[in-house]
Amino acid sequence: MEAYQVLNALGDPTRRRIIELLGDRPHAVGELAERLPVSRPAVSQHLRVLAESGLVARESVGTRNVYRLDDPGVDALRSWLDGFWTTALNRFAEQAEQESRRPS
């Protein structure tokens, strides 16, 4: 999974809302469309982008497509974010340490 592809996918507010809804439980496309201010075809397009980024997975249940968060994709995103924040916090700590060593 490419972190930037995931971040681009999450750049859309409708896709972020879909991720939030799927965080509660799996949903069929129609269920998601009922809870969003976009059409069912638009929801399907958003789900395709999220699936291509590795964040959601689809399962056919009868005649319905049910989507859920895809654990490996979410874990990869979490790992990338953890690395990003670890680096940022380490740099901040280094800067603070250098500032505390400067004579007043």
C-alpha cells in the first residue's frame, strides 16, 4: 500500500465519512448511501477509490456488496502515521534539548 495513495483517498470528506461508518461495522452500498448526501453510484465510486487504496474490502453477500475496513490497509496507514509522528516528535525533542543547552 502506498501511503500517499491512501492519504489522497482520505482527502475527500465523503470518503472519510465512509471510513468512519465502516469503522462501526460493515455496510452494504445502499446502507451507506442512505447515510450520506450523495447518490448510490457516487458511493460506489468512492468505495472503489478506497478499495484501490487498500483501506476497504468487499464481500458479496447474496446480491449485495458489503464493505468493511481492510485490516492490512488500515494497519499500514497506522504504521506510516506512527512513523511520521515519531520522527516529528524526535525532531521536536532534539530542538528543545538544543534550546535548553544554549546559554541565556
